[in-house]
Amino acid sequence: MIPFNKPPFTGNEEQYILSSIKSSKISGDGEFTKRCHKWFEERLGCKKALLTTSCTHALEMAAILLDIQEGDEVIMPSYTFVSTANAFVLRGAKIVFVDIRPDTLNIDETKIEEAITTKTRAIVPVHYAGVGCEMDTIMDIASRHNLFVVEDAAQGMMSSYKGKALGTIGHFGAFSFHETKNYTSAGEGGLLIINDEKFIQRAEIIREKGTNRSLFFRGMVDKYSWVDIGSSYLPNDVSAAYLWGGLEKADEINDNRLSSWQKYYDKLQELENDGMIELPTIPDGCVQNAHMFYLKVKDLDERTALLDEFKKENIWAVFHYVPLHSAPAGVKYGRFSGVDEFTTKESERLVRLPMYYGLSNDEIDTVCNVIKKFYGK
Ligand SMILES: *Cc1c(COP(=O)(O)O)cnc(C)c1O
């Protein structure tokens, strides 16, 4: 059996979790959380990093910080996870979906401007598969129309666009440490990156149930009280201890994934040259993190047949994202701007291959042989 995913485990997590437990400070913002914050601020080069309980919650925090109100519009691709939209729908926003580019499956930056109305407040680019969206264009549109940019960088840890870490380019960046992502904090977790200093203090308050507790701990106010809306968005320190085990080996994990990605690519290139399949594109200026290895087949029927072959061989290859605009809640809370030229078509052709830290050469061979056999090679 070849699983689709294995949560990253480097070996030091057990020791760190134990040490967190023994410190008797296992609630939020303990020693391991502080270490992680510092690592992100230095490594990504951002003003402020705040661990959250999930990427979903990091996105919710961004929506609260932007004061998204009933009737505001937020632009994003339809080819994404539900949380990208839900975070803004929870504040009453209408979601305006824009088509994706067929090469990266990221939002098509050339179609954003025509989706903007007087109600538009924010653009939410999703860095699909950890490959950067065309951020120069997106930031230019945002500044000309006075819009905020929230990067859904759930899949993008360790990736960059023109030398800048994903998540550090827009006003906010949201990352996921779910077990299916490149780095995990014991299964569920996330991170909010704040790139505009004016949001930092309020972000700390919203994350701490709407109280100024973190100012209190820093001795900046003499009692802490309820000052704003908020929720409990900070994770326990035991989760951060697990994450620290991964961050310490961040380059090793990244290199290992990139090497698996390249092996898939090299072994499948012949099929692409023969016009049977399409392989991912990494645009110039983008450095990726091998979050995903996907290929695109001819159509939905061919994908169903290929997935059946994988199932027979006990290999867990998957597809994902029923485009949000065609899902029941997407119909209710959103609208598609322009024509769906690629979103549905590309989503039906996509197959994700097993990808995780520690994937072996033999496993990669086995997976590729199923594909080659399927195409008669
Ligand atoms: C995984 C993912 C999320 C949600 O992350 P959680 O940490 O599970 O909340 C959001 N957006 C995208 C694009 C994702 O891949």
C-alpha cells in the first residue's frame, strides 16, 4: 500500500512534546510557540507571525481585521478549499469567483480587474500547490483600487515569488499546518503573517478572545479586559512543540520533497512529450516547495479510469476541489465573474500523486509504472 500522505515526522517531536508537557505551560504562547514565531519572522522575513489553530482560523482573523461587512465583495478563485471563502462569508461577504490559469491553476490575474465593483474590499490569491500567483500584477491592481490582499498560502510554506516568501507580499498571509501540509503542528494548526504593522496589536487581541491579554503580559497595561470582538485562535504549546520538530528540519523536509517531485517529473516527462498527460508548470521567478505532485489527463472519464488502476494497485492517488461556485454554498454565497473557461475543465482532469516527506524511490517507481502501463508504455 502506498498512502497519499504521511504527516511529516522528523524524530525530535516526541522529545519536544515531552519537554513542553514538563514545563507545565502548555496553553497558548508558551516557549515552543515563541520559538516558532521567531523562526517564521526571521526565515520568512515578516513583521509579525502568530500561530493559530488552523489556516481556516488565520483567514477568519484576516477577515475580522479587515472589518469585512455584510455586502462587501471578496475576489478569489473558485478552485480552492472551502475555508478560503467561508472565512469571509462568516462576516457577511459575497464571494466573487474568478477563473484560474490553466498552467498553474492559480487565479488568472488578467481577469481580476473586471471582477472589481464598488463593493470589492479584498483579493484572496491562493498559491495552489505552493506555486506563487502573479503577485506583482495582483498587488498593482490592489493598490490602484484600494483593496486589501490576503494570501491563502496554506500550501506555500518555504515557497517564494521573485525572492519574497509567499505570505509576506500581501497585507496578510495564512498558512496551514494540517497533517497533509509540508509542516504540521500535531495534525491541525495554522499561522497568520501580518505584513502591515498597523494590524499587529488588534490581531493579538482578536486571537486572545478579544482581550488585551498579550499587552498585559508584556506589562503594557495594568489589567486585561474585553476590548474587541475575537475568539480563541491561539493553539496550545504542545502542538507548537510538534511543529518545532519540523521547522528545525525545514530544509531537509523541503529538499526531500523537491527531490521526489523531480523524480516524478523526470519519469513522466516522456508521457508529456507524447501528448498523453500534462505536468505542472513552475513560472520563472517562482520557487516552489513540492507541496503537491499532480498531473492532468485528457478528461473526467480518463481520470476515473486511471484512479481505478491506482485503486487496484493499492495506491492512494486523489483529486480535489469541486469548484466552489458549483457547490451548494457557493451558489448561495458567491457568483462567478466572467466565463468559467478553465476552473471546471482543469479540476476534472487533475490527479494528485502520493507525496510526503520520506517517499521512497521504489514507491515513486511503482506509482509511475501504473501510469505508464495505463498509457500503454
Ligand atoms: C489546507 C488548506 C486550507 C485549510 O487549512 P486548515 O489548516 O485545515 O484550516 C485553506 N486553504 C487551502 C488552499 C488549503 O490547502
